Amino acid sequence: MAGIGKIFVAQLLGLPVFGPDGESIGKIRDVVAGLRVDRQPPRVLGMVVELLTRRRIFVPMLRVTSIDANAITLATGSVNMRHFHQRPNEVLVVGQLMDARVEIVASGTQAIVVDTAMEPTRTRDWVLGRVAIRERTGRLARRGPLQVLPWSEIRAPGITELAGQPQGAHQLLAVFDSMRAADVATALQDLPAKRRYEVADALDDERLADVIEELPEDDQKDILTHLHEERAADILEAMDPDDAADLLAELSEPYKDRLLELMEPEESEPVRRLMEYSFDTAGGLMTPEPIVLTPDAPIAEALARVRNPDNTPALASMVFVCRPPSATPTGRYLGCVHIQRLLREPPSDLVAGAIDKELTSLRPTDSLLEVTRFFATYNLVCAPVVDDEEHLLGAVTVDDVLDHLLPEGWRERAHA
């Protein structure tokens, strides 16, 4: 890697990692360094690489043969598959150093770490030679000029200070901004509890709700109980009702009832309905917010609804046609229209003429096994749930089925 100068760590995040023969290994998620008690630059120990299975492993810097703007190449495609565990003397550069408070030695001014730069040494080691900072001059500190200083010109916090000092999350959120909610959830699990709470406090409600939905149950409860009750209720309102119902079911009765009381009635009502069903039935698996149209709606409106990016691919695969009212529980359920059929019909035609009337429906009390058989029999990724009076109650999607078919704690196993 001769000739490589400084590389800012934030630029590495998300870069693909390849073996010497071009085989894909994973993506960079963080850099690990060892902080020192003197002012010498910390030595970069290695990188945290997320494999395709979402397992995070540690790759020593000595294994890295090249770093460029598009990829990182290792000397060997054989890597230690053991899950990365942070040691007491190690620091996550992105997860812990970003947004940390430092002091400029020459002036004694307080500053915030925006990024750090890795630099190679003559001995093939890498060090955090430079730090990008913004001075803290008051409430508008982050708008101050950006400076890049040698590590020796700042007084950086030690491991103990990092564990105790309050930090913002501005720079870390900037890193997370381009990541999928599932990847952010995995990253949060690797952060110390203090840092995890700081990120949760800084994320907006919609983003935090998306991330919480991707976390294991214990981590979901941990973050929700960390939040103030009012904000916890707001987060539950932003979550999909079926996910909110599952999370509330894991909480104590007094706390669950308190959060339901704090939620807006129109938001808590569908959650309460879902909680009436067992988690392993169609009623417990369904979302009460499928795409519903009346029979006089044109195909063009149906296509516009399925194009809404807020709908998951599974939920967007099917439109349900019902008599008014359109909110669940709806009026009489008439049938469904598959997205392939919508794409074949003239936009001016009515959805009533494209209804699949032969597809049967699930009942809310159908077991998980019956739901699974239904999906397998009809090759579906979304299915209607209808009560005995032919009112549409909601829809089950294949991702919810898989979530309950996988072994308990599968998110932890993927992470371990």
C-alpha cells in the first residue's frame, strides 16, 4: 500500500471487502483502534467487517493489502469467523470517537470530533494521525469551521472518559443516514449501552421506529424503556401496528397499559385489536393497514397506491377491494387484485373488473401452520385476513410468517 496518504475513516464505511481473487467477503462497518495514555497517535488495530450473513468479524490491518475509493482488498480470503467482541483497551472509531469531546492543546478550546484520518507508518502499521474537529463555541458549535489537526495537538478522551462523558450523535447519524434500518440495528448492537442510548435519543421518531422493528426483543425493550414514556408512545405510534403489538406484549402490564393510554386513540385502537389474538395466529401476524380500495376505484389509483415507498414489497403485491368503509375492519370484502394484473389492465378501468374472486381468505384464528400452508399452496407473499362477517381485518405478509417460523432469538444468532 505504498504511496497511500491519510484516509478519513468515514469514507471507508460501507466499502466492499474482497479477497485476493475477487471473492466478496463483506462490508466495512467500523475501524478499531487502541487509545494511548500519551499524545502519540492511536494505533489502528483492524476493521469490523460485516459478512453477507450480517455477522460482524474483526479483520487485522496486517491482512489489508489495498484500500481505494471503491473497495478494500485482503491478502487472503480466509478470515476468522468469530464474532467481533470489543476488548477493554479498544475503541470503535465511528461508534465511539465520532462526536466525542476533545480539547485543542494550544488554545484550551473545547471541540467535537467530526472524523479521524488513518495514516500508514514505515513499519506497516496504521495510526490515527489526524483528527477533523469543530470548535465548541456555544450552541452553534457544529456550524463552526472544520479543522484538521495532528493527533498530538488535541487532548483526547481515554477509554474511561468515553464510557462516562455524554456525547452527541450528529456525526454518527450522518454515517447511519445511508444505511438500511436493519444494518443500523446491527450496528447499534455493537455499540456500548451509553452510546446506543445517545443514538436512540438523537434519531427522529420514524427512523428509530424502523430500527427498533429490526432489533431482537430484548434490545427493543431495552431502548423503549430507556425513553421517556411520552416519546416511547410516539415511537410505538410510528411502528407498524403488528410490530408495536408484539413489543407491547413483552412489557409488564402496568407499563403496557400506560403506553397505550399515552398513544393517540386512532393509533392505539388497531394495536389493541391485534393484541386480542395470539401471536401465532393470522390475527396476531397481520397488519391492519393493507392497501384497500372500493370497487369503483380506477386501476390508475391502485397503481399509485402500490408505488408508495412506505409500503413493503410484500404489502404492495396485492390490493384488497372492499365495500366502504375502507379502514379495517372494512365493509364487505369482495376480493383482491394482484399487482401483475394491475400492470396488464388499462389505467382507466375499474379495479372491480380485475378482482381475483377465486382466492380464499385466512381467518384470524388460523394457526401459524395453517397460514404457512396457505402461502405455500397459493405461492403468495401477502394474504387477506377476513372475519366470519366477511369484513377485511388486515393482511399477513410473508416476512411476518418467516419471522415467526425462524427459531426464537434468530436475530441474536445472526448477530453472534
